[in-house]
Amino acid sequence: MDSSVGAIRPFDVSNRSVLLIALPMTLAYLSTPILGLVDTAVIGQLGDAALIGGIALGGILFDLVFTTCNFLRSGTTGLTAQAVGAVDHVEERAVFFRAALLALVLGLTVVLLRAPMLEAGLFVMGGSGEVQAATRQYFLVRALSAPFALINYAVLGWFIGRGQAGVGLVLQTVLNGLNILLSLVFVLHFDWGITGVASATVLSEVTAAAIGLALVARAMRHGVLPSRQQVLDKAAFRRMIAVNRDIMIRSFTLLFAFGFFTSRSAVQGDTILAANAILEKFFLVGGYFLDGFATAAEQIAGRAVGARYRPAFDRAVKLTLVWGFVLAGLAALFFFVAGDAIVALMTTAEEVRATASTYLVWAALTPLFGVVAFQMDGVFIGATWSRDMRNMMLLSLAVFLAAYWALFPPFGNHGLWLALEIFLGIRGITLGYMCSRRAAETFPAAA
């Protein structure tokens, strides 16, 4: 470690430095919901609402297992960015090896336990017999990608933490582009149905992991590698586990909220389930559209904490919020104007199209309600203020459930969507309040 690791290390933050990270990662992240749209649209061409519902439930169950483990991406980003800010090159590399080790262990555990996890998830989520049968086909195959998917999280997080957004763009483009191509081939050409969509994901994750690990090896070919003792350092591992534990709880809570949304959609019948599943993809597109600037906040805020430099931190928060609101407004406008046409492309079922049109306005508003929460997530991840992020998420979930129980009985599916908007807004408000408090505690007064 540099002997002056505790020193303040000033650096500039500009619109250009934010955009150099945000724009490549926006393009990279957009490929993920586009993949979901393509998967849903491909299955939608079969004209069976139960199959669309099966993809929706399968995706939620997969997210409950795998996106909960997204702490491997975000935790690795924050810790790597702080090592970069402190100019600690050995620790920067050690972070990756710790994350990769955790990814391998967790991934193999998921493969071994995939069947009981599926049955437990279906018991909680419900859905018709046809929907559950489709979900089983999808989940049991896709879960085989676990070790590779989690290693991809660690690889992506490490490169983002180093500020190498271009590498992240390449990795995500390969992963999701190949997945889209294979989904189209397996379903529309080979007629493998929902199993083809899942198989495409497995093969894509394996390919992306191989490429990602090769790029990591190339990045580490010069300089000093950490020793085994440094990688397995108990204090560093405890810190990584503590950060990752809190992010995992936060992610699980978020996914529980969306799982609850899908479950409450399912009890209203296959048509509303399918319509809400399609509209939820709009929200995911909006979220990923904003995540590029949240990622910029992660890297720059984390680097500022490592460098102990408050002005860079404040500038990162301000610029990413401004850009976030601009993009959220554009995304909302696009969904208002083009939403019905997109729904028509995604399914041939007329009853699903009509139902989705009724509730389109709620999906279009989600970027505006969620923008502050998305950006604050990036700040808190970079600063590794994971405990506060966890606690504010739990508080927001409680508000969401209370809003659902109050609004669903009189307003039905409209009430369900309104409760979701309240959930997104409360997350942003509470995180914004905590951000100012934690920044004052984190940085020396002289900064």
C-alpha cells in the first residue's frame, strides 16, 4: 500500500468524466432489459398467456436467487473504486480474487439446491398450473448458469470500479447480444419453447465468463499480484462480507417487493399477470437506462471516499442526479408515446394488449418516481454505506406493503401500481436524507 494512503488525494469531477462512465454503461445495461423484452416477445409469438406468465414468474424466481447475489457486482465496484482512490494497487487486485472466490462457492451452491429453491418459490408465488409448469422448465435449466453468472458479476464490478466502462460495455454486449441471438434461434427455428430461452442464457453466461476472465488476466499481467495471505486476509474478507451481506439483504428486499407485485398480479388472473409482466419490462428498461449514471456515481463516489476528497463526492452526487432527471423525463415521455405499439409487438394476445393499455400510464411514470433512488443507490454502493442502504430499503418495503393493503381493495390493479410508485419515491427520499448525514461523517472537515 502507498505510504500516504491516508492522505487526501484531490481529483476533478466534470460532466465529461461522468459521461465517460455513464454512456458506455447505459448502453451496456440497456441490453439486459432488451434481452428480457426479446425473451417475452419470442414466447409471446406463441399466443399463450400462460407461457408469458411462466417467463415472468421464472424471471422473478431467478432474480430472487441471482440478482440477490448482485452484491458481487456492486460490492466489488465500491471496494475496488476505493482502492483506486487510495492508490492501493495490490488491494485493488485482491478485491477481485475475493469476489471471484465468493462467486464460485455461491454459484455451485445454487446449482446443487436449484430444485428445492424452485419449489419453495412456486409455493410462495402461486400462479396457475400451466404457468407453474412453464416456470419449472425455464428455471431448472437457467439455474445451471449460476457459477458463470456470478463470476461475470465479479468481473464486471471490478472493471467498473477501475473506471473501465468500455470493458463493461463489451462484456455486457457479448453476454446479452449472444443471448438474444440464441433465444431467437432456439425458440423460433428449433422450436424448443421456453427451454430454448433458458438454454440460450446458460450458453451466453459461459461464453461471457471465459472472455471476462481472459480480460482480467490481461489487466493483471503487469504489476504485483496479491499473495494468498493478502487475498484471504481476515479483516478484508470480513469487510467484504459485511458490505455484501447488507447489499444482499437490500437486493433481496427489493426483489421481494417486485416478487410481491408479480404475485399480486397473478392472483388477478393470467391476463393481468401477462399485462403487468410486459409493463414491468418498461420499468426495467427505464431503470437500466438510468443505471449508467448510477454506475458513474458508484465509481466516482467510491474513488472520492478512497481519496478522502469531499468536493469530488459532492460534485458526483449533483451531476449524476441532474443527468438522471433529464433521462428519466425522456424515458417517461417515450413510454407514454410508444407504449401501446411496444406492447403490440410483444404479444399477439388481444386481451393482454387491451389490459396493458389500461395500466400503461403507471409504467410510464416509474422512471420519474425511481430516479432519486437509482442514483442514491450508486452513491451508497460506491461509498460502501451498505448498512444505511439496507435499512432504508426495509423501511420502504414496509411503506409499500402498507400502501398495497390500503389501495388494492378499492382500486384493484391501479392500486397495486400506485403502491409500487410510492415504494420507489420513499426509497429516494430516505436515501437522500441519509446521504447528507453520512457524507458529513465520512470526510474530514478540512476536505
